Amino acid sequence: MDNQPERDQQFVEDVVKAIVDNPDKVVTERTIDEMGVLIKLTVDPSDMGKIIGKEGKTAKALRTLLRVLGAKNNARVNLKIVEPEGSERSHATASANEDAFEDTPNDVLA
């Protein structure tokens, strides 16, 4: 499915670490199932706003780039942003993150 299994995961880590204030707290977990590749991203609660972005634009951009990277390797790559305890946005984005596998515009985190 993917010639370089960790390339997508490394991409997410590199981009997110460049955006956040606490790069040492960035953790990714990569799993593969029948739906494709899922990368779960966890960041420091204080960095959630930076990852989500205004109107979810940063999260959407990350997902779009991952789809392009996945298409290059004939794989479907999805990103789920894990809501840490104490996150300022935990209630607003919890249900949107549950739709991590959907490619509809509704998966944009508001």
C-alpha cells in the first residue's frame, strides 16, 4: 500500500513541530486498516488552537496535503487530531474529529 510507511507520519510531525510552541510534546501514532492509513496526532493542550487554525483551516490544509501524499503512494491517509485533557477547544472539535475518515467538507474543524 505504501512504499515508505513512515513518510506521511514524518511529514505530519515535521510540519506540526514547526507550528506549535511545544514541539517536544508532539506525538503521532500511525495505524493501517481496511480504510487506509490513520495518523493520530497529539499535541500540548495549549497548542490545539495552532493546529486547528481559524475556522479549521490549518487542520484542513494538513489533511489535504496528506491526501496528496497518500495518492502519490496509492494509499488513503487520514489525520485525527486527538483532544487532550484540558484542551481549550475540546468540546467544539470532539465530534468533528470523530469524522476523521470522511473526505467531506464537514470534517473541517470549526
